[in-house]
Amino acid sequence: MDRWWERHLAKTVRRQTTRLAYSIERLAKESDIGRSMIYEEITAGRLIARKVGRRTIVRRSDALRWLRSLPSLDPTESSRGSIEEASSAS
């Protein structure tokens, strides 16, 4: 096996490994949700976080539970809201 293939295979295996927990920064990046929103959800008690020394982490299972608990978007409300916002801005 050549060295390129070994490096490629190692990267692929690392990507497929499931994280047990996320830092706030990584959770924000991977979920495309702002850090401040994540901290608000933690403060409100809707997202469970843990401390490891000075570091705040969120277990994968807690992050998934929180994401599943978020309300579904009603497409009719979404389009109506953007039309109302656009008309009120003018």
C-alpha cells in the first residue's frame, strides 16, 4: 500500500468515528447554530452541558436529544413571515 492511500484511509476512519462529546465551538460549527444560541439553550435548561475543568462540553446524546426537540418548521408560516417582514421593512 502506498503512503498516500494509508493517509487517505486513516482520514476516512477518523471521519467515521463518532464523537462522544462536543465543545461548544465544535457543536456550533457542526450544527450551524451560533455559540450564543447554544449558551442560551444551556442557560434555559433545554440543552444539557457538562464541565471538564474549565471546558464546557455537550455529550453527543444530549445534543441529538436537544436537536430532535426543536420544533418543526411549518412551511406556510415561514413564507408568510418573510412576506410580512419584507412588507413592514418598506
